Amino acid sequence: MATRLIDTHPHIISPDTARYPVTPLGGKRSAWSEKRPCDFAGLVAQMDAAGVDKAAIVHSSTTYGYNADYVADAIAAHRDRFAGVFSVDVLAQDAPERIRHWLARGLDGLRLFAAGSTVKARQDWIADPATYPAWQCCADLGVSVALSIRQEAIPHLVDVMTRYPSVRIIVDHLLLSPIEDGPPYAASAPLFSLADYPQVFLKLTTNNVRRAADGLATAESFFGKLASVFGSERICWGSNFPNEEGTLAQQVDEARAALAFLPEADRHNIFCGTAMTLYPVLADTVAA
């Protein structure tokens, strides 16, 4: 029996730029949001076609900056199926207030975009003392925090985690850690070192699936080590649709094929169970 599916990393882009102005983080809009935009209705259709039960929609910072109005408006009447992940400027004095604002709008988690397609700046700001009130707010309110970072940011992440050990951290895209060297994946040692921190969860996305056979790597050896080192209960799947090319159904098929070697219980955790831990609203009506 196929496990249920919860997508922890789709994005939506509105065609209504008057109501939802394009104000990308860093001033540069992501290319995918222009080439392959998908609005909320389109995402629902893609999910239905792919057999995806629920999703935590990740606000597109590279389209809308810190304004998550579109995600909040889109899911307002669909809380039985969707969670929403927002962004705020955690260096700003009003960061805790903004976190509470988006929670009050019905969103569920925070994402910090410190490295990605349009952001190349230093990543040490995630541990700047100016961010401490925001981190404390997340600790107080039980907000899961997803981070788009690379391995170079790990020392700064460790600083944050040491100060706020109760905050659940979701590492997006497995840090895009290098795996071409193959087993035992020494180049990804920094990624595996994060297993020592129980608050760390990993988000395995289509990008990782499509890179799983690069160089000497294989999906079985790399993802198998991830599941062994971290435990599948700390790994969740996210499509990154429509950032990644192809239909959502294609991305689901690729992920299922790449993880087919894992026991059913592990696949359940990765495709469904871990998402419920990170975003409890998604567990309300989803059968285990």
C-alpha cells in the first residue's frame, strides 16, 4: 500500500501582481518564478494529479520578499489540507512582532533564506545577536524554522542551536551538500555532523533526488546513510515545485523510486510522518 504524501516544499506565484506585488529578496527575482509560475489553484490541481494529500506551502522570498500575503490568503479557507511557511527579516527590531503577525494570519512556520539562487551574501547573520529576539520568539511559540543555507553556515547554525535548543530546525535541500565522492561521503561530513543535534530535521527535495547518482553516489548509499545516521523520523520530503522542472506527479514518482529501497516505515516517515511533527496542523485529519 502506498504511503500517504505530504509535500513540505511547494511554492505558489500569483498572476495578480497588483494585489501581490513582486518585491524579491535582494532585489532579484528568481528565474523559475517567471518561467514556471504556478498559482494556488494550479498547485491544488497538480497535487490531486500526483496523489499528494497535503502540503506546507513555502512562501517565495525571491518573489515576494517578506510579504507572505499570498500564501496566507490562499490557504485561509483550506486549513484542512495546507500549512503555510512565511519569512521575516529576523535582523529587524520588529521581527517577533512580524512572526506573531503571520501566525495570526494562519501561517505555521518560519523560513530564513540565507543562501540560494538569488542570494550570495554571507550566512553568518543567522546567528547575529540582533536575531536573538526572533529565535526566542520561535522557541516560546513552538515555531519550526526552515533554513536555506549551505555547509559553510553550520558553525553559525550550531551557535543558534546551542542558545535555543528547543527550536526545531529544518535544513532545506540537505544543504546541497556535495556527494560526488561517493561512500562514505566524506565531503558531506558537515551535514552528517548535524545528527548530533536532536532538534535538526532534514528536508530531502527533488534537487537532491536528481543529484543522487552524481559521480560515485547512488540513491541507495546516500539516502540510506541519511536514514541510518539521522533516523527517518527526522527526514521529510519536499518537491520544490515549480522551482524544479517537471510536473509534481513526475517529482513524486522520482522520489518514490529513489527511496523504494527503504523499509515501509521509513518511507512513511519521510513522505508523511515527519511533516506532521514539524507542522502539527497537517496531522489533524491525516491517517497514520
